[in-house]
Amino acid sequence: MTSLETAKLAAAALDSKKGLDIKIIKIADISSIADYFVIATGTSGTHVKALADEVEFRLDQAGLSVSAIEGQRNDTWILLDYIDVVVHVFSEDARDYYSLERLWEDGEIVENE
């Protein structure tokens, strides 16, 4: 599975659980951190956790194990690291505060079909 396919699968998982404002940002050309960031917003701490759990479940079903998870005890931002794809699930306030889209504005927004 390519990193773009992984990012799109993660975005589909987020969408299936009603994640808000889902974005895929290609950062491969501007950073060595990852190829893509996938960013979404949850409406509550419970929703943020459910979104992250669904991404982990769906990608695990596809044979992709998460390398690292940060923020599991936090209900405002959970990060799932799949090496080439990093998934960020935020509460609304945390997403506004960290503003990753602004920080990575040189990246390319990928259309999520």
C-alpha cells in the first residue's frame, strides 16, 4: 500500500465516524518527517478518541500497524504515527490553537475522494 493510499484509508476511517474538516496534506516535498499528514476534528473528547480508534482499527485490518501513538490520555489531540503518514485528531480548540494547516501551508492539499 502506498503512503497516499494509507492517508486516504485513514481519511475514510475518520469520515466513517463523522470526523470534521478532514484534510490530507502532502508534505513529502518539504519535509522528511512523513509523506502525508491527515488532520481531522472531533466534537468532544470521546469523539476524538473514537476517531483515533477507528483509524487504528481500519489500518490494522489493512495490515498496517501503528508505529507510535501520542496523547491517548489526552482528549484534545491524538497523534497516530504510521511512519510515512501521520494522523492528527484534534478537538476544535486544539486544532485552532496548533493550526497545523497554517504551519504546513507549503504542503499540497490532496483531494480526498
